[in-house]
Amino acid sequence: MPDASALDELEREREHLERARAALARMREQTLSLKVQAHDPISAEHLARTLHLRAASLEDDPSTTLFFGRVDTDGSHSDQGPESWHIGRRHVADEHGDPMVIDWRAQMSTAFYRASRTDPMGVVLRRRFGLDHGRITAYEDEHLQDVREHEVRSQILAEEIERPRVGPMRDIVATIQPEQDEIVRAGADRTICVQGAPGTGKTAVGLHRAAWLLYAFRDKLARSGVLVIGPNRAFLEHIGAVLPALGEVAVGHTTIEELVASVPVRGTDPTDTAVLKGDARLAEVLRRAVWSAVRTATEPLVVPRGVRKWRVPAYEVAEIVEELRARGVRYDAARQMLPQRLAHTVLLKMEAAGDSPDDRVQDSVARSAVVKKYVGTLWPALDAKAVLFDLLSDAEALARHADGLLTEDEQRVLLWDKPARTKGSARWSHADTVLLDELADHISRTPSLGHVVLDEAQDLSPMQLRAVGRRCSTGAATVLGDIAQGTTPWATDSWESSLEHLGKPGSHVEVLDRGFRVPASVIEYAARLLPHMAQGLGAPVSVRDNPGRLDLVPVSGDVAARVAEVVATESAEPGSVGVIAPDASVPVISKALQDNGIEHGVLGQDHGDIDHQVDVVPASVAKGLEFDRVVVVEPAEIAAAEPDARTGLRRLYVVLTRAVSALTVVHALPLPAELSD
């Protein structure tokens, strides 16, 4: 039983929490009371939006506490002497402006995550709080400079990591580990690639990095923007609550398909065609197709001005055109320069003849119908859809631009068997939208964001990576993934190669291999697949004391009925339950749960609704999700549904590593031989 002094200290911490909540409410009220005063409507709209976002960031969530830790320092790292700071999700100040809670992203909070007995960083005491639905239930102290104490693993930390949950991913500000914190706080100009095994927290680290960057470099990134790119909508819904919980409500979320969407997708590609369309060589084919539209001048430019005609010989026009081609600007930018360059040449000829024209004359010549028509014949306006339509429907055009890049067999793979009549009636595929995005960038530069967080990056093709890279060409990126979880036919085997395609060659690759979320029994079982589909990649190591539970349930009768029985048992305990099944079996499994009165959602069909305790998850959308307990149905079918053996085993590896506490495998078919190793 706790002694009286410990209970008194616990009560003091609870009182501090209540005062901090009152202070946060006061801060929000003050923000809402501010009146927008601006000289013009645009400024007024900007200020109103800024105040709205500020007020949203100050909303209190009664289900969480404003702080989760405390550090007491000895003053060796400060001019202020010994200090005590509560560390929380956002900054909270009292009525005098003095801090009651320090934002976890502040520099002084670094010591909470990184201080150790070997390097205490001036910390005398580190306190962690036990929390339950916004209430402080306990605290746990580490005296980092007391040589008499031995280092003991934090029980509160372990319980917070393993705490059951239903619904979206939570933030991990209370449990960030030193190696994770170093990634989170890497500089804004650095692109970081995180190779993270299941359960290492790579997704959460990437999201917290976005929140830290917006805190540390808000002026820059609030203008240029931060974007999170995930593998599917179910995943984005799963992670969507993390940044708002950290006070960041202005970060965009999208998928790679949505990022490049410019036409309706009505067609599909065979696997070999999709793989080829994702090949980086297509970028050069498309570049050639765009710039081949520029024609060689064969006739002089003749510009009438009053009673005189000014003539620019074809060879001079050719020199101007070649100089513009060599400048490295986009097709349309160079096209828009050409009228002014031609007009300037006419201006020089006027001056040589004794005239004194000014800039207005040059502008008039550049805008004249004669020059516009001449430029149109040399440098026509282009439409990305028209360029790609010609390439995929015209064998001669494709052969001309793919010469030396693609073999004749590869060209035949790309060509449509039955081309549509027009670009408007073409049945574009997802792979085509990426090619259209590449073409659009060759024609007109894609705007760059300040930072992009790219999750499950191992699944992107070189052309998809190029599309993402264009969105952070002047910024940086946080690239997250696991090569062992690559489940597309074009999945990468090399982060160095992926970073090259992303336009960030030589970026640092950080490896996270300590599993905090997946228990040892589960990760060791799934790791049997690694030698067969990701040779050379080390197995993650679970650092949890609780080994978790693994049950293999062979079935001789109705698999769906047995699954319903297992789910009924699992859902009797607190926490989320994910039933991951082959995509084709999802309706059958869902019906079996319904017939047994088990309320559930179906991810991918419920518009991202993941607030049920039980969710049926198609194997194809399981990546990036996690549940307290997972029931996997027919692993052999899940693996066999993929186009090749390697991809099938990787899909199965993903599916088997979604459990935080327990994994149950229900099967009538024999398990894949690789799992028996």
C-alpha cells in the first residue's frame, strides 16, 4: 500500500493537472474572443483561418491528460538553476504566461526521452504518470543521478505501450524511445529513411516528426505545407487522430492514387504491364515524347510593323529554340519565353536600323497574332493525356521515343490491344495516372511542399516515387517502410534505389528493429518467413516482458463458423479484434459474425470506420493497421492470392504481424511450408 507521502504527492500532481486544464480552457477562450481586424478581405480570411486553427489546437480532450511526465533538473544545463517541468502534448501557460506544461516538442523536453544513467543530461528525477481516461492513477520515479539505484524497466511505460484500445492509432508521446526521438527531431532539411520492422513504431515516429517539424519550423512549413501519404484510406483513417491529438490540424493526408489522380480510372493493367509502366525508364520515354513536339524552324519569322517588315531568319530562330531547350526549364515555361525572345530579336534589328523602340514595342511584337501563330507552329501547346494516348496507341510513336530504352517485346506490352477512339474515351489505369503525372511535370513544374511523410514506401514503383519526390523537390521527406513487407510486384529490395528515384540520393537510412508493439511469440512465428522472402534482413526483436499469445487452430469443418466462435471469445475481453481474411472470403466471414450476433465493421467497405471493437479486414488492406488481438483466416489462401510466391509470403508476413497481444490462426488448408521451419 502506498505511504502517506506518496499519496500526498499523487494528489498534488492531480491538482496541477486540474489547474493546467483550467489554464488551457482560458487560453482557448482568449483565442476565440479575438476579433479579426484586417485592411482587406484576403488578409481577414487568412487571420480568421489562423485563429480557427489555433482554437482547434487548444481543445482539451478529457480522455487524455495534458501531461504524461515530469523532469526535475539540477540546473547544470540552465542559467535558471534547478527546475521542474511537466511534459505534455502541448504548451500550457498560467495567467502570468509562466509554463505549466511544456510541449513535448520543445528543446527542454528532449531530456525526458533521452536522459539515462550514463548520460543524465542534468536530470535528477524523471517521473512517468499512470493514466486512465484522462485521470492520473499513479506515478513512477527514476533518480538518474542516484548511484544506489539500479536501472529498472518502467512498468508504467510497458503498460502504456501494451494498453488495449479500440479505434484509431494513438499518439506515442508518452512512450517515445531514445532512438525514435533522434529521428523525430532530425533537422527540417534532412530526408530520413526509416527501415522499421513490425511493431517498432515507424509510422508513429513519422507522424510525430511531422508534428515536431511544424512546431520547430512553423513559419516555413505552415506556408509550404506538410503532407502524409499512406497506402490506403483505411490506413489513413487509422492514423488520422494522431496529429490532431498533438494539436496539428492542418496536415493533409492522401494516398498515392489520390495524389496523382487527374482522370477517372476505368481500366486495369496485367501485372507485367503495370510493372513496366512503373519502371523508371518510362520517365525518359515520356520526356522524349514531350520535347519531340518542338519543331525545327524551316521558314523565317516575318513581322510587319507599319510600312516595314522585320525578318528573323530560320537559322536564328533555330538558335533561339535550341538555347531555350537547353536551359533545363519545363516545356511550357520555355514555350512562354519564346515569343519574348523572338520579339527581342526583332527589337535588336529595329535598333540596328536606327529606330528607338522601347519595352512596350517588344511586348506588342510578342503578343502580335503573327508571332503567336509562328510560335504555335514551332512550339505547340501540349496536353498530357494526348501525349500518353499517342504513345500507348501508336506503335511507331512509341518505337521512336523508346528507342534504346525499351525492347520491342516491352513496347508490345505497353501498347493497347484495342485503342480507344479518343483520349477522352480512353480507359486509363492507375499506372497510367502516374505516367500522366510525370508528363504533366515535364510540361509544367509540380509545386513542392515543405515536407512529405511517405509511409509504406517499399510498395511504391520507381515512377510513383518520382511522383512523390516532385512534391518535396525543394523540401525534405520522412520515408517509412519495411522491405520485408513489400507486397507489390514492383516492391523495392533497396532503400538506396528508392531514395534515388525519390530524388533524395544519399539520404540517411535509420534501422528500427526493437519491437514495442508486437509480442515475441507472434514476431518469432512470423519471422520464419523472412529467409524465404527477404534474405539478409534481420528479424525484429521484441523488447516486451509479456511474450503474448499464439494459437494455431486447425479446422476440419466450417471455417467461418469456427472463426465466429473464436471472435466471440476474443471480443469478451477489452481491446480491439481484427479478423484478417483472404479478400474473397470477407463476405462469408462477415456473414458468419453477423449470424452469431457479433457487431463488426468491414474495412474498405465502411468508409474508413474503424471504431468497432471487431473489424473484418481484407488481407490486401491490413498493412499499417494493428489490433490488440488478431484472428488470421487461411494463411495459405492469403499467400496464394498474390501474383508470385515472394509477394504472397510478404503479404502473409504483414498479416501475421498486426497483433499487439495475441494471434490466433484459423485454417482448414495446410499452413504454408515456410511457417513450419
